[in-house]
Amino acid sequence: MRGRKTALSPAQCRIARVLLEWSQRDLAQKCGVSHVTIGRFETGHELTKPVQLAIRYKLEEAGIEFEGDPGPLSGVARVELEDGTAVTLRRKQPRA
């Protein structure tokens, strides 16, 4: 993603972290925050935008590519796997 980065949603954080096979402690250590901070964020507590962006940058450095806005029905995450394939996880739009 080029230009201005958007914040990260709790769902994007959780799914990206799991795709990377990182624990909350692993992600926290890489971001310089407490694992409690990661856990609270992933369960819906607010974080400041700078902290959300710091988490997002670390996930992107590890190969996660975010798509769409961080809202609950947006594209969630795309990751390139070690075998060269890529996976995009996306929440489907609800049927009317």
C-alpha cells in the first residue's frame, strides 16, 4: 500500500498474527509493547493510531499485505507463503 497508511482493526491484527504463527508475546516484542496491549487490542479495546500503525508496519515487514479499510467487512489480509503462493483472507458481505 502506498501513501498514507490506515489504522489496523483488531480482526486484521489477530488474523495476520495467526498467519505468521506469532503469539501475542511475539508480536508485542517485535513492536515494543506489552503482550497485554496486543491482547486488549485484539479483543476490541482502542489503541492510539501511532501504536496501531507500529503494529501494522511490523506485520507488513513480515509479509502481510492489508487490503481495504480496516472495517469489519473489508478485505482482511493477504500473505505470501514460503512456497510462493499467496492467500487472501476476506470476510464475505452478508446476504441481503
